[in-house]
Amino acid sequence: MRPTYCALAALPLVALIASPALAADAQPTATPGATTDAPPAEIIVTAQKRAEPLQKVPVAITVVSGDAMTRLSTNNIEDTQRLVPALTFVKGDTSLNSALFLRGLGTVSFSIAAEPSVTSVLDGVVLARAGESFGDLYDLDRVEVLRGPQGTLFGKNASAGVINIVTKEPGKELGGYMDVGVFEGGEYKLKANLSGPIGDNWRAGVTGFYSDYKGNIWDETTHSKINGYQHYGVRGQLIGDVTPNLHVKLIADYRKADDQCCAFVIGALNPTPSASQAALQSILPPALGGDTRQSIQSMPNRTEEETYGASLQADLALGTHTLTSITAWRKWNNEEVRDGDWVDQLYLGNPLIHDIGPERSHTFTQELRLTSPTGGFVDYVVGAFYYQAVAERTYTRNDTYCLATTAARQANGLIPCPADLSTIVNAVGVGVFGSTFDNVAAYGQATWHFAPTFRLVTGLRYTHDKVTAYDTRTDALNGVSGPAGIAGNFDANVAAGGTFNGTPWTGETSANNVSGKAALEYDLAPHHMFYASYSRGYKGPAFNVFFNMTAANTAPISAETSNAFEAGLKNSFANGRLIFNIDGFYTKVYNYQANYPTTVNGTVTTTIINAGNVSTRGGELELLFRPNRHLTINGGYSYTDARVDQFLEPPAAQAINYIASGTPLAFAPKNKGNLGATYTQEPTGLPFALEFNALAAYTDKQVSTLAPTNTAAQELAFQEQILKAYTQVDISLAAVDLAKHYRLAVVVKNLFNDHYASTIGTGGPGGSYLYQIPRDSDRYWGVTLHYNF
């Protein structure tokens, strides 16, 4: 029996499972020293832009509390995917290229003029780029994951779902905390907070954090660990009652990140290499799939980020209604440093490829909405939204070529090119490209109470999108002769002095859309609600703007639309001690925006296309059982069948590049689930309680790319990019003093050391395959201390 399955079988015996899902405000750790088992409070969410109980919202929602994430030392969206079965985090070589998928739907794109399918919302503010939400989460109250299209209330970037992040507000009494974490492998985390009143009607809080990690991959060329990070930042809040009817909240934050991430290793070799490819592969470290922990990069990948912004929310009471304004401005700078050759030195016929691609972007959003009171025949929310996102990137590719050398050929067939014995030239290409998204929308949603047990939810949203993009490319070949001589690292059209060589290109497209939803709610009995819903999803148009852009990429990417159907049961038993929710869904997507592998002068790259019509269907369940103040047990499971229905051939492609109907979508594991519990015991005579936590999360095998399989070679490449199934078990044991001033914990991540890769891609040396190895692909342990004052 595999160790991971042994782990799952043993979990009920040791009761060491964490409390991940359905764990918001109503899911605190059992209070040490308590003597009664009061019914747990209701879980409150803001999924419909008003505070209401989770069990009364006709939407499939998973709620993860900040406390649940803290107990197992998880502090970002990437970790959340183990707590939310329907969620998949796709890690690219920079956060700019990373993405979120829900129910098998999402968008990975290298284009600066394409947006995500899963929108992230932080304290009511829409984050324009998915990468902005992948930083450190702190002062976290809860994360609400809304599955399926949520365009009526959240707009065009919510065609697959919403990640709604809600942080804690400053306390009404002076206090604070300090968190310290030390982990195996040279990882350190520090966080501190101070908050409290600053006047009769005002309170404020400030939190700072610092974290550092050396990495989990050894690079033989630099003789150092890579795939690590250094993060630091600060966040402040000011909340006050200006008048009895006007409540305001000002939030500002700053974050800096320097990541030697996300490093790729060569996890698999080309199974059918040519002689020259085999020679190149011979110098690579052992390719061990998800167990690979070595590289020989001459310039390891690196990403530097700087993000900051501010938002102002004002809530004005107008009689029984509330008028809310949220104004936000955000800046996000991302600089990618990329090694595209994956080898240690220059060889004849194999150039060194080094890219630097800084991006500068800023976003302004303004939302204005009116919320009615509840309790009447109809309650509603209506609003208007404006959004502008501007981005520009300067991408420089510096390729070093060896034209001739007198050095001797090595036994493996490669000829090195030392500087003193070789003729070496540099080809440099600079692409300057950018985009502007303008979005205006008006929306409304109402709940009609036809009877105490029967309700109808209706909603509409009108959206106008305009996207403009531009591109300028200038190359200096510096003695490298023609497209054939540059080995595909510069586009032939550009290298030959074609359309984009120093000639600016601009494009503009727009779209109007009316989307909406309708949902029926029926109370089968008190605390047992059945719902059925239809929603029309929409994702705005885009452009395929990237470094190797050619004339074939100038056509706009059409808007993506979907029809989604969902039905579910929300059940609460024994005064809320047992919650069991189940749902089934089907979504049909038209003009699906997806990354598609193409070949430019012999080099494999990916471009975003309207891939065609796809669909996803499946079922989900969630369980939360709180029998007493000592024990919480919960779990979740998602079955997802996401596949291509009808593929639309990209422009100028050959028939052989069709993707067959029924091909599974990338990053859509069919089975994904977790099981968890928290157990707290107060030993007699001790001044502290013992708290046991653990989490077992299973992820089925999944495809890492949307690619054709019409030939034997394509099928072989497709099979090489299937990510294996894995189970991760995290545990912790903590001592919590009865006054709740401190919590000292020992944490073990990936207890059974089940190695895995988060993505697999093509493009490695000699046609090898690139594996992205996450931090928790190895077992490691650490100690954390939380102190309240």
C-alpha cells in the first residue's frame, strides 16, 4: 500500500486533521478553559455584497477562516487550493504568468492584454491581475471561494468564479500580536500588529511582515539554493464614524518581493532525441520527475515585485438603505528575469538565452452601490462600476551565440565556447508593448420573498469593455545571420526586418454584454434549503500581445461567454453542529480563452486563442461537524469532468493541430478532496491546552497543457505532461495558554514526503520537459509562536 493511502486510513485513529473549509467566523479554535458547549455561531459571508448566513446563500461557496490557515502555517492563495477542492493554483515562472482555476476553468496567459477568469477581490476591491493576489495573506478574517460564474455582482473577470478575501478590522481595545516562524530549509517568518482606538469614534491598526526562504533546488552552476524568496511589507487601516450615519474605512498597503522563483528543473528527458539533442541532454542533472532537485542554470530565474495601493470605503445610511462607495488605486510592478537555455555555459550551436521583462501597471476602480434592508417582500442591491487597468512591459532578450571556436569537442559531442578561443556575438531584441482595459458596468440583483419558504433571486449586469494594445519590436542581430542563424529565438518576421521591426502596431476592440442570473430557493424544512440556478457568464475581449508577437497575432481575442446551471442542498443539523452541503453543476463555455502551444522557428511557445467550446460538469460536497467545543471535523470533495467539446483551429494552423473533442482541459483534476479535524484538550493541572491539527488533501492526476494528440509524437508529448496524483498530509501540535496570550506549535508539512510537480511544460534543452517544484513538494517541519498582548 502506498504511504499516502496509509496516511488517509490512519487519520481517523489519531484525529490529527485540520479544519479547512466552511471555517469562517463560526469556526474558532475551542476556547481553552470553557465549560459549556454552546451551539456554534452562524457562518457569515458577503458573497452577495451584503452580510448574510452562508446557509441561506444560493451559491456554492467554500469559506476558509484565517485561524484555520494560521494553524497549519498557510498564508497565501497557493496554499488555499488544498483547502478548497474545486480550486487549482497554476504556478508559472513568475506570478505574472500564474493563474487560478475553478471547476477546471481558468486562463493562463503570457499576454499583457489578457485577464484572468477567476477574479480576486480584497476587501471589496477588484484586483486587475491575478498575480496581485498571490502574495502574503495576513490579518486574514476569511477567504470566500465562490464557484461558477459570478458576473452579475462581480463583473467580467468572474466567468469561472471569485476569490473574496476579507481581512480583520482593528480592535476596539488597544492590543496587538507577534508571530514568529522558523522552518527547516532556512525559512523564517515574522509578523507584528498593533491596533486600537485613537479617539471616541476612530480606531486604527498597522501590521508589518517579513519572510525569507533559501530554496529547495540546488543549482550546480551558481553553487547555491534557488527557488526561494524574500518578502516584506506593511498594511494599515483607519476606521471611523464621521457622523452617526457615515462610516468610513481607509486601507493602505505596501509589499516588496524578491523571488528566485519559480525555478524549473529538467524533470524528464526527450524520449526520442536526435543526436544533437541527446548530447545536450547528457549534461543535465538526473531527471527524476517530481523528485528532481538539481539544475545547472547559468542565470537562475528571478522575479522582483513591488505592489502598493489604497482604498477608501464609505457607507452612508439613507434611512433604511445603505449607500456604499469604494474607491481604489493600485500599483503593481513586476520584473521577470528568465533563463531560457537551462544549461551551464555556452556551446557551439546552443545559445545562451537570457530575458529581462519589467512590467509596470496601475489600476483605478470605483464602485457605487445601494443596498436595501431585508425583511420585506423584496431586498436588493443595485450599483455601478468603473475600472481602468493600464500596463506596459519592456521585454529584452539577450542571446549569446558561438559562431566558431577552436576548443575541442567533448566526449558527449558538445563543443564548449570559452571566450578566449571563440567568436562570440550577441543578438538583442527589445519589445515594448502594453494594454489599457476600460470597463463600465451597471448591475442589480434582487431576492423576491414569495412565501416564507420560497424565494426567487434575479440579477442583470450590463457591461461595456474597451481594450487597446500596442507593440513595438526592435532587434539588433549584431552579426548573427538571418532567421536560420538565430535558432528560432527571434521571430523570423522581425529578424528579417518585417512589420514589427521598429514599426509600432496598435489595436483596439470593444464588446457589450448583458449577463445575469436566476435562482430558485425552497426551504424543504427549517435549516434545509434546496436551490437551483442559471447564470450567464462573460469574460471580456483580449489581445495576444507578447514578445514574439507577429502579424498572425494581431486579431483580437473574442469575448468568452458561458451558460451555467447549478443545483444544491444546504443542510444544517443539531443547531448548526453539523453542516452538510452538496451541489451539482454544468457549465458550457463558448470562445474559451486558453493557452495553445505553437512553434515559432522551431521553438515551442504558447499563445492565447479562442480555443472553441468547452464544458465542465460535476458535483461537490462539504461537511462540517462540531460535536462539542473540543472537536471539529470537516472535509470536502469535488468531482470535475472538464473537456473540449469543439476545438476552433488557430489562424494559419494545419489540420493536424486540431484538439480532439473529449480532450481533458488543463489543470482540471477529476477528483480532489480533503479531510480534516481540530481537537483541543485541557490536561488537568496544566496552565495550557493541547491543540492537535492536521490536513489530508488529495489531488488526482491532471493534464498540464491543452495540446493536440493527433500524431504519435504529439500523444507522447501529451503523456509526458500529465501531472501525477498526490496526497499531502500536514499536521501540527500546539500548546495554547488558557488566557489565550500565546500559542506555541510544531508544524510538519507533507508528512509522508509525497513529491510532486505543480506544472510540466515543454521547451527544455534537447526537447526535455520542465518541472516546477513547489515548496511543499518535500517534507519539512518548523516551530511557530503567536503572542497576543
